[in-house]
Amino acid sequence: MYRLYCETRHKEQAVTIASSTVYCELFRTEVNLDFHNPSKDRCDFCVSFENLSLGEKEKQKQLYNDHHRNKARVQEKKIKDKEESRSIKNKR
């Protein structure tokens, strides 16, 4: 958002542009919003499912469950592949 602010101010030919620190502080105090990095990266499917109404969630429940089963299989495969890679490195 700060980048967009700077671009807008530049297009307006503004003389001064607030520093990113000042910009973030104003957002925290004046607008009561804060900037943070999410603790986990979530896929679009999971986020969109969470935002559905209860009726829509019931319709999509099977797809959501399939999605999570697939996610678990992929994570298991990733762990297995990492272990195999380590064992191959150790044999060299």
C-alpha cells in the first residue's frame, strides 16, 4: 500500500512523500489498521470456503474434504521425499 501511496503522490506531483515509517504509524493511529505478515500461507480454495455462507459450505463440503485429503497426501509425500534425499546425501 505504501508503494501505491508513493505512486499516487508522484502522479499528483506532490513535493513531499511521507516515509514508510510515518505512513505505517498514521495507519495504526489514525485509521486503526495495522500491517502484518500472515503466520501461514493459505490457498485461495481454503480462504474462499471459509467465506461461504452456511448453505454454500454444505454444498462444497465434499470438495473441501477432498482438498484436505489431497493436501495431507502431498505433505506426506514431501516428508518422504526429504527423507529419501537426506539418505542419498548421507550415502555419498
